[in-house]
Amino acid sequence: MTLANSLAALDAAHQLHPFTDARALEEKGPIIIEKGDGVRVWDSTGKEYLEGMSGLWSVALGFGEERLVKAAHEQLQKLPYYHTFSAKSHEPSIRLAEKIAEMAPEGLNHVFFTNSGSEANDTVVKLVWYMNNALGRPQKKKFLARKNAYHGITMASGSLTGIEADHTDFDLPILPVIHLTTPHFYRFGAEGETEAQFTARLLKEIEDTIAREGADTIAAFIGEPVMGAGGVLVPPAGYWPGVAEICRKNDILLIADEVINGFGRLGTTFGCQRMGFTPDIMSVSKQLTSSYMPLAAVVFSDAVYNAVADNSHRLGGFAHGFTASGHPVATAVGLENLKIIEERGLVAHAAELEPMFQKGLRDMLEFPIVGEARGVGLIGAIDLVADKATKRKFSKPGQVGQIANGFAHEEGLILRAIGDTLALCPPMISTEAEVAEMLRRMRVAVERTV
Ligand code: PLP
């Protein structure tokens, strides 16, 4: 039990936490993070942790980037708020939209700002539906997504999400979404199937689904190039180019959810570039501001823009937006953040660290309980199994959480447990020595479980 009137007790009394067992929190209290610097954070007892998850896969520049503080401070003094409704605008939002368009794959020149990744994906749904209504094909509304995908938790983005636990008791999905097989060979490959056969089976599943439903009813296919919150699931070779080809053939928009992958995480500016496809629409967030300010964006092609712009003209306005769309402080911080990522060559840095980081994870395959190690760039994971040969799932429920929240914390490392997976996603500014130390602490935490 926590002490009366302590911060922990007040927290339990008044705050309901996302993705947290509220009763367990009342009992044990939260870990209160007090300050951060570089790749480290400290809790209220003074304990230091290496932040192996970049917060929520997002704090690219670590926790003490003075230039972001300065950018926020200056913008707060000059113009702390203005909106972007009704043909009003302001320089930070304009400059950041231009910067994102410059960095984005060829042809993606248009940006709509939101506050969160969930709102970005809700905006994607509305944008696509608005476009198809405008183009006189109101029946073309269904989304193809994947099981275990994470696209957010609002009613629309939560419907796109394919993680069952995120639907339970929320009456989701509410959209016409078809969740297809997760492109993760280790877990979903059939007995005796090769990786190439697995890829072919998944592509056939998409084609069969389109044939069954009718291409004229399917608006878009959405996916994270590499799935993050579903457990860092790396698709098999050929999967994304195959998906892109099927979408093109069937006039189905292809949407890359780059909320985790975007701005360098996979060692390329966007995940779609690493996975070999060009989307029509991307959603971005997280590393856009290193999470110093809440901000996300939908980035889209000229074709999508033109259909939407024409319809907004016909209707007298695009009736969608948020009070804080393009918030000046958030966009000023985003612009400075992207400049720093470029100036310091952090995308190339992630690519340079990839071999040692991924090898460090794969070296853990020597433990009897590690069934798979995987990842791309500076994102990776290991899967714990009760039996390597049969890939039988780790037997005791909650045990992986115990490694992340127990042993890893004791070793001074923040990791993420996702089912039987342990994920690691170091800040993009991490040095090789810091990444090596994160891996060492992770090994110790796993070893203590063996
Ligand atoms: N899309 C992906 C791929 C994500 O990982 C997340 C969040 O983790 C979201 C969307 C939702 O973003 P937010 O939590 O900002 O609503």
C-alpha cells in the first residue's frame, strides 16, 4: 500500500491510467518518473533507468534537448496559440508542413495536423471516405488492416487496430474493417511452410478478400511497415511490394502508419522506404516532435488532396479539424526536432547502429527461453517461449511483465512487455556504448528468468 497523501496515493485516488490495471496500481502505486536527461530518466526515489523504450517509442532526441526547450519557449512568447481554421495560418505550421513534404516520399506533398496518432488515423478514415463520396463511389468504404496492428484507440483508429484486447468491452470495431493475417512468419507461418510460401499465402488472402468483397467496396489497406505495439513484427521479404501491387491493381489506397517507424526508426527516413513501397497516405507522430509536444500529421498525395480540395470547394469548407491542429508551439518544436535529426544525421546513425543492436538481440537466442529475436534499425524484440522446438508460449501469465517491470527495472532498464515479447527501442541519440549497456541489462534480466 502507498502512503496517505503521497503522490502515489493521490495518483491512485484521482488518475485512471491508460493500459494499466487500476486495482493493481491502487495496491502498488505507480513508478513516478521525475526527470530525464539524454537516454536516462530518474524516478522519485532517485533510481536511474536507461530508457530502452524511448518513452513510448518516441523520444528520438532523448530527454534533455535544450534546442527543443528553446523553440517552445520562444514560440510561447511570440504566439502561444493560434488556430488554423477558416483560412487562418501561422508560420510554424507552414514551415513544418513544408519540411514534412520535403522529407516525405515523392508525391506526398500535403499535410493535415492533428494532436495524436489516433486522431491522425481517424482523419485518414474521414479523408478517404470524404474523397470517395466526392468521387461518386459512396460504397467504397471498407478498410483492410491486419490482426495485431496498432493504429490507436479512438473509435475509428481503434477499429483499425487489430489487437483483440484493445477491443474488448469497448464494442469495437465499429467501422467496416477486415483484419487479415499478421505478417509474422515465426508465429503465423504454417507447419512446413517456407517464408516465401507464407508471403504468397498472405498476398493471396488479400486478393481473395478483395475478390469476395468487391474492389469497389474497399477504400484502403492500412499497415505499419514494421508493426510496433503488436510486438515489433517484421514482415517477410516481398510482403509490402506485393501488397502495394495488389492495391494499385484494384484502385485501393495504400496507407502507411508511420507513427512509430517514421523519421528514422528503421534506418531510413520512413519505414515504407525500408520496406520497399510508396503509400498514398502516411500518418506520422511520435518522433515528429520527439514527444516534447503532442503532434501528429496525415501526409497525402496530390490525387487525394485534389479530390478533397474540390469537394471542400463544392461544400464551402473541409468540415474537419481540431482546436489545436497545427498548434504553433507543437509545430515549432516539430520543425526544430526534424532539423536536429537531419543535422546530426540520426537516420544514418540508426542504420549504423543496426548491426550491433540486432546482433545483441539475436545473441540472446542462446537462452533456452528465447524463441525468436527480430527487428530492423533501432527497434527490436525477443519472444519468450516455454519450449523452443514447439514454440509453445511462455507458460506463466504475467511472467514477461515480471521481467520488464521487475528484473529489468531492478537492473535500471526500461523495456516493454507485449504478451510474450520483450521490446527494445533506444532513443535515436543513443551512443553505441549506451545501446550495448541496454542490451547487457536486458540479457541480465532475461538470465535471471532462465
Ligand atoms: N499508430 C501507431 C503505429 C502507433 O504505434 C500509435 C501509438 O502507439 C498510434 C497510431 C496512436 O497514436 P497516439 O497514441 O498518439 O494516439
